[in-house]
Amino acid sequence: MQKLAIQGGKPCCDTTANPWPKWPIWGKEEERALIEVLNSGVWSYNGPKETEFNRLFAEFTGTKYAICTVNGTLTMQLALEAMGIGLGDEVIVPGLTWQATAATVIDVNATPILVDVLEDTWCIDPAAIEKAITPRTKAIIPVHLYGAFAEMDAVMEIAKKHDLYVIEDCAHKHGGEWKGKKAGSIGDVGSFSFQLSKHLTAGEGGSMTTDNPDLAEKLDALRNCGRRPEGDSLIGVDKGIGDYGDDGNFIQSGNLRITEFQAAILVEGLKRLPEQNAIRDANGAYLNGLLKEIPGVAPLKRDARETKKAYFNFAFRYHKQQFKGLPIEKFRSALEAELGIKVDACYEPLNICPLYVPHTKPARHKLNEAYWDAIDPTRFSLPVCERIFKEESVCLHHKILLGNRGDMDLIATAIKKIYDNAESWLLSS
Ligand SMILES: *Cc1c(COP(=O)(O)O)cnc(C)c1O
């Protein structure tokens, strides 16, 4: 039996001779586009690159409008503001997500209601949504997490039945499809992040997609100091719809615009995305097939209604019973040593997440005692989220899925090696 790398044995991957693919990916195209923006002197404010990207991203997501803003957090905050959601309103959010999904709800003075997720996709549990609905519920924010897709048929049905808005948090799902519809085109607004870690990136950035001209007009204004859309800034929006007054701003807001440099990189990145998604999908499917053969690990469920896969990170499930009781932390460290790449747990559930602590900001959030209690994350019980985080989740950066078949074989070999060594390692330590 090969000795584990973490015990001083030879790692499965020789990352000096054969490094993992790098992220982000760029080329001469990005270089040329950035120089073009530089020399144009038009560095921001509804410039040609942003206008082009909005048009291309709307086309890509199959929506009428796509509007850029600074990141994939403010996208959700502006969506909530455009929907008129605020104090006294409740928004249902999955307990397993990046903290921004819930934090934005608090930032519009509404109340996030954290609900549990499904154990085989790690996405929001429709039954838990139903249970959480009250007369104050105004919206649901399903998150398409890692390699999975939220149960959008059920989410949309519940939303329709109770007359709720749906904001899809698509920070992990650029290009993913549910029954032939792109992520971001199913709910009322799609929220995308272009942060460096995401699989379409300009370092930072975000986009809001929608088919609703009224929401689009407000979203465009909200990211631009409240100005009514002008010129080409919002393709296709009928100017002057709604009755928000005449001159000047029709809605209060600040400057949440991106630069032309970011838009230039996004235009080029979007051209690369479909092929990258296809490669990640093929490798993900292949690797999941290999995982099925190893006892104690399991892929996330691929729903047959997910017609196009998009991966942010490659996540799978671990069950220590089959690994002779090897704690998951040890499994992750051992895998990290074999692969020469970071191996993480999933996001911390929001009821125990050290990055989601609204009570640290009383001057802003203590609107009254009842609200203060309502936004306390620890009041929510999220047993499935906690089990996934503490006992089951293993996550690898999505760049590994841009490798070749041999790389996927190595990942499976490394897991099998840990499986084979689990007992002797435990006995010796
Ligand atoms: C990254 C991320 C966000 C926030 O996007 P930023 O651009 O970093 O603000 C929101 N939700 C999820 C699920 C994310 O992964």
C-alpha cells in the first residue's frame, strides 16, 4: 500500500511537473481590450464596453435586460430595493450560502428568514420555504449552489401561489440551465457575481438580469445615483415609464457603477465561458462517475431537469463511517496533501457563520427590539446545513475541472488511496 502524502509518502499529484490549471484565464484579447479602453479615455459611465457587455449578457442569459453593478452582493440589495422590499418584510434565504445572500436583506431593513437545504443538492428545501411563509413574506432568494441547481419548479410554484418575488442568486451558475432556461431568467431578477473566484470574472463586478421593464428601469437607476436611464445605458427600456416625477432623480441611490476596464474583461471572458463550462461539465460528469465507485464518497445529485451544468467549485459528499471513522478534517488535509491544492468545507451555515453577525452593527440595524431579535441568526435551526458543513462537505476550486481526464483520474486515485489507508493511519496516530 502506498503511504499517504500527509504521512510523508509520495503525493498522487506532482504539481511541479504537472501544475493544476490556473485561474483566472486571460490572453491577448483581454490585453488588447484593456489598452483600447485606456487609450479611449472613456473609463466609466455607460461606456461602449459596458453597453456591449450588458447586451451580450442579456442575450447569454436569455433575458431582456442585464445591468452591471459593483458586485454580486449589491445586485441582490438593489433587486430588493427595486421590488420595494424593506422594514416589516421577510425574505426567505437558504441557510447554506455566502453571507451576502442574507446580509443584503438586512441592508434594506427587511428580515432574512433562514431555512434548511436539501441534503442531496445543498440547495434550498421547498418544503422548508412553505413552512416559513407568513403574511409578511415578500420574496425568496434561492441560491444555485456549487455544482447544483435550486429546485426551481417548486420555488416558482410557491412564489406564484403566495405572490412572492424570486431573486435567483446565480453567483455560481453563469451559463447553467434548468429545463432549457438559463439561470437568472427563471425568477424575477437574476443576481450574478464577477468576483475573482467566480467562473466569469473581472476581479469584481456583478450583473442583474430581468425581463421586467419596470424593475430594469429601477435597477439601472439604483446603480447610477438614482438617475433615470438615458441613452443606450439600458437597452430596450421604454424611457419614462412609471410615474416617479419629472425632472431629476426618480429614486434615491448612490454610485454603484463598474468601470469600462471591468466591462472590457467581461466581454472577452464571456466569449470563453461556454467552452469552459462544457469542459467543466464533461470533467465533472466523469469525476462524479469515478466517485460513485468509491465507498464513502458521493456526488451531489444531478437533477435531470438541469439541462446545462455550470460549476462553481467541485463539491462532493463524504461519509466517515465507510472511512473507518476518519474525521472529515483529516480526510480534507490528506486529500490536500495528495493533490497539492486547497480542499475546503462548504460555506458555514448562516446561523453559525462568523462572517454573518448583524448584531455587531447596532447603530445601523437596531431599528427596534423586535427587529433586533428577528435578525439574530442563531434563532434559526438548520440541522441539514450544519450536518453538511460539519460532516459531509468537500470542495475543490473549479479550476481543477479545466484539467484533463488524467487529472480527474488522479483525484479519484487520491481519494481511493485515503480510503485504503484510513484504518492504518488512524491506528498509527
Ligand atoms: C460570491 C457570492 C456572492 C457575492 O458576490 P460578490 O461579488 O463577492 O459580492 C453572493 N452569493 C453567493 C452564493 C456567492 O458565492
